[in-house]
Amino acid sequence: MRNGKYQWQYPEPQEVSAEFQEEINERNLPEHIAKLLWQRNIRSKDELRRFLDPQLTDFHNPFLMQDMDKVVSRIQQAVAAGEKILVYGDYDADGITSATVMKEAIELIGGDVEVYLPNRFTDGYGPNQSVYQYFIDSGIQLIVTVDNGVSGHEAIDYANSRGVDVLVTDHHELPETLPDAYGIIHPRHPQGQYPFGDLAGVGVAFKVACALLDEIPLEFLDLVAIGTIADLVSLTGENRALVTIGLQLMKQSERLGLIELFKAADAKLAQVDETMIGFSISPRLNAIGRLKDPNPAVTLLTTFDEEEAKALAQELNQINEERKALVTSITKEAESMIDPNSLINVVAAPNWHEGVLGIVAGRLVQLTGKPSLVLTIKDDGIAKGSGRSVTAVNLFSLLSEEKERFVSFGGHHMAVGLSVPASELTDLQAVLTAELHASEIDVTTGEPLAIDEVLTPEQVTLELVEQLSHLAPFGTDNKAPVFAIKGDQTPVLRQLGAEQQHLKLSIAQKSNPATLDVIGFSFGSEITEFTGDPFTLVGQLTINEWNGLKKPQLQLLDFAVEGLQVFDLRGQNKRRHFTPKSDTLLLAFGPVKAKKQPVVTYENTEQLTAVLQAGNYQEVAFLDCPEDPEKVKTVVQVSGLQRILLILEAKDEAYLDGMGTREQYARLFKLINGQEKLDVRYKLTEIAQFLKIPQNLLIFMIQVFFDLEFVTIEDGVLQKATVSQKKNLEESQVYQKRLKKIKSEEFLLLSDLAKMKAWLSA
């Protein structure tokens, strides 16, 4: 049995109301779309219209936001007075698009605007007093923040002391005390009346632009869509309207920098959707802020110079390639440093680029299902980095218990940033693991994964996949539908990629010949799991288009295999590639070579039960062959483990050498008869060569003669003994023991996998 890495959550059976079904019928939507909409709590005529057909009228009045009148008036006043205005943003895609929207909106009413995006390495996140001082000294008379500022008390107080007003536009978590800014625009302002609280930073900037221009500036909606998708805010309500309309308008965008960025990403602007933004465009905008000065990204999005746009787009593309290489390299190194026995991953090394450590931490969470801290060690001995968590663990609260260790620390439930002396890391990991143990939070069960529907391969048609577009755009709180698909056959099963890291398969059921293509990115190492046992795949349905041919395809997210699984690792080549996991019980029936982790030598069922109770084992690997194969079966039955790894190394290969023929025994007997003494300690190899008998077999034959008292052996010297009565070879206990061993090895090593599984299951 192979359990999924996620906690699969199947939907409760629900019946669509007659009224809602009538609305679905009027729109000629298929029944399964109605079911999926109902599960997403879209259950009324008005909700259905706003979900399927968002319109500009779905945008809320920007003046419902607290301080909007005040902020608009102050910007207008600054423009009228010719004041120099600074738009102070953030270094990610949301901050870049927010700054661009605010800059262009103020310029449209004649404002003198300068943009500054802070450098994450020298300025840090949010308002920076030194940067404020520099710009105020340079003549800035009004500061407008975008995508930051709501926690910038010190810098804002400094600006006030210099007589410079600060207008905050932000969407991040509100502190207990708001800063003393001239005005604060925030969708969840405690004194505001705004009906939608989940706007991204660019959404807030857009609302200011709407109020400032006294109209809806459609030319900004392309940027609003990008920033909203990139920041992973809820794609419901007003955000859904902003993104849906923004994606439609983006297809006709005349923004030179955006056009060139799509070209550099090898993406077609006319086919843009949320997936293309999420995987091709926003990573390129985010990458420059992760590795370098982010300000050229605003220049890219605002330039009217074709050559400049092309050059900047290529630069962002190259930086993104550097970012990907760094993430791959650091992830591989970090993965090798993981302690499998810890409930939280804490890894650190010198010279890791701190701009990508959050991504690496997220990768480790995906790989292990555990909260992860990834840090780079500076020359001063301080480790600085990021943490990512799983839903079950509030990482901010967990680390807050140890905050006296930290040089700096901040974050929220799922993500943190921290600096800590490197000398503290080992103890910190031990303490956090102990706290997780004490809390009884099980981080081994994986993240929740909601499944929308269970299908068979034959039910997955091109038409069904195309109809799912009614539910797009997908994102936070409106995930692409996830389907569970059962199968028991894999007509196609192979690895793809330069490092064989991906999995390509087609699946079917014995009861039906219909097949479904499946692609599993980063699932290449799981190819051995598919051995003909019934399985369930979980993933999202996509369309694979190749040479004009379209086929439905499942993009794999997780899978489980039912019942007893038996893996064939018999033979030297297969054995060489075996790497035990932390939950693998290594079991032997006799002496074996030392492994990287402890080996348990089987004694009896009581001892085995005690071993199992002391560890959290998910599979058992049989390292060698017992004299009685029933011992293997006993271990499987007593352990109850459903993953059986058959290595079964036969150290002396008795089943290959056999028992020895009568002619071979006769040759040995003749040699013994003709020699007064034989040195079997130092001359055994020469004797074996002379007799033309394999050395291991010769040793056994001598042991049989000794057991039958045909010979004596003293200090390695063999002599013929006086035999009082005739004895058959079969009378030797050594002979009988080997005979039994050979039968065991022949059965365990030569039986095919199907026979072995049937025997173990019987």
C-alpha cells in the first residue's frame, strides 16, 4: 500500500436546488459544472452571473474605503502645487505592478512622479527611514506607498518630522496600532466600509486610480490582473472580476514592456490565462527583486521605447534563469542535509543566496510535508533566511516561543523571515521538534487536498476538460478542480527529463479499454510504485496539444496504491540502487553487512512485535534469505505492513552451486583417500581448482564429511577418519540444512513477483 502525500478530502454528497438547476439549464451548462459550482458555494442567480460573467459594474465604489477622499484631495493638491511625489513600492510582482499603476495614474493628472522600489538586501521590506531621508533631502514633498506601509511607523514618523506627508496604500495584515500617516487606504481598515477585504496591493492602487481619475481606467487592468494573480490573494468576489476582465483586455495590450516580456517568456499574449501569468510572467517580475535591484521592472512596464522594452525583457528573462538555477542547486543541497527524524527541517549553509531561500523552503515542505527553515550563514556567524509551513502548524506562533534566540523575526502562520546565530540552529531544531511532539500535531499526514469528483478514465473526455474553463480563472479560494481517477493498468509507463525526473503514463481499467494520459512532474522516482496493483491518481485535467492533435491529460498531484505491494529488488543491479527511507524496517535472518541505518536480526515474533512498537515503520525490506521461507510470511503477517521489499541476498548462493553431485563427492573422497593430510585452511583454493569444484560448494562437502565423521579437522588440517559403519550423505544434518536452504532460496529468489505476492497474501 502506498498512501498519498496529502490528506484527501472527498466532497459531501450535495443536491443542487431546483432553482439553481433551472439557472444552469438556461445557460446550457452541463450537469457536472452545476455540481462543481454548487460545491464552490455559487448557489443563486446573482452569484452565478457574477461568477460566470463578471462586469465592470461589479467593481465596488472606491470611496467606500476609509480616507479615500482625503488621499485623493492630497494628491490633487500636490499636483496643483507642482510638488515632487515619490511612489514607494515593494520588490515583488505585486509591488512592481502597484507602483506602475500609481505612477501612471498620478501622471495622467499631471503629477511629477518618481518611483522607488526598495532593494531587499540593503533596504529590506517596507518603509525605510534612510531611504525616506535620502528622497526628502532630494526634494520629495509627498510620499505615496503601494503594497506596503501599514506597519512603517518609524519611517512615517520621520517623514512627518520633516514636514512630508505619507499616504499609505496597503493590503497586508493590520497592526494593533496604525501609523501616523496623512491617510491610510486599506480594504480592511477598521473604520472603513469597503465590502471586499482581499484586494492585492495592486488592487488597492487601482482603487486609488479610479477615485483619482473619476473613472475606471481600463488600461491598468492588465497590470491589476498580473499583480493579483502573482500575490496569491483570493480569486473570488471583486478580485475575480478584476482578473477576468484584466486577462481579456491583456490580449489586446499595447504596453510595450508587457508584449516583450511575453515574447521573452515564449508565451503567446493572445492565449494568456492565469496559468501563463502564474508560471511565466510573474516569476520573471519576482526574480529581479529576489536577485537584484527591482526598479528596472517598472521602467519595463512603463517605457514607450521599443528597444528599451526588448532589452529589459531579455534582462528579466536572464535573471529568472539564474533564479531557477539557484533554486535547483540550493534545493538539492538542502535536501541532502535534512534530518529524517526531525519534525521540522532546519538547514543552513554559507553562500546560499538569500533571495531564493523562501522558494527553497517551500520546495522542502512539498518534498517532506514538514515545516522548513532554510538559512544562509553570513560571515558574522548569523544565519538569515526564510521559513515555510504546513496548514497544521502555525510557524509564527511556534517560533515566537523561541524569539529570544533571534536577531530578527517576523511573519505569519505559513511563512516567516528570521535571523539567528548559526550556533543556535541545532538546539533550535531539537527544541522545535520537541514542541511539535508535545503538541501532538501530526505533520506526517500531509496537507489537506480537496477532491471535487471521482472519475474513470473513460469519463475524461476532451469536451469535459474544455467545459471546466467556465470555472476559470483559477487561484486561491477557487482552485482548478481536482479529480480522483481509479485504474489498475498502465499501458504506458516511462520516465522523462534529462534526469528522468518526470513520469509519463497512460492508465486504464481491466473492465474497460479506455485510456487516459497522465503527466507527473517530479514523479519520476515513483515509477516503481506501479506494479499492477489497483491505484487512485489525483490531479487536475488539462489538454495536451501536439501537432494539432488535442487529448485530455491528467496532471498528477498525488496518488495512492491499494493493498499489499511487493517490490522486486532481487539481484545485484536492483540491490545497488536500493536506498532505505527513515520508515523502512531493515530485516535480516543472519549476519549482513552494516547499513547506514540499523538492521534488525529476526529472532521470534515477540521480538519483532517489540521492534515494530518502538518505531514508526511503513515498509519492511528483507535483506537475506531465511532457511525457511515461512519466516518471511510470518514477518509480513505479524507486522501488518503493506509495503514489502524483497532484496533477499543469498550470500553463499547455495541454490546456484547445489548439493554437489555423487561424482563430485567421489572425486573429493578419492583425494582424501590418497592423501595422508590436506591443508584446508591455506590450500583450499588450490584443492578446489584441482577438483574442479566451486570453493563454496567444496567447503559444504567437507562440512558434510566432517558431520558424518568421515574426516577429522584439527588446526585447518583434514585427515581421513576410521569409519565404523556406512552412512548416506542424506544422514548429515549439514546436508539436510543446506537442502532446506536451497529449496528456500530457489522459491524466494526464482519465483516471479505475482507468485510471491499471491503466496504472501494467502
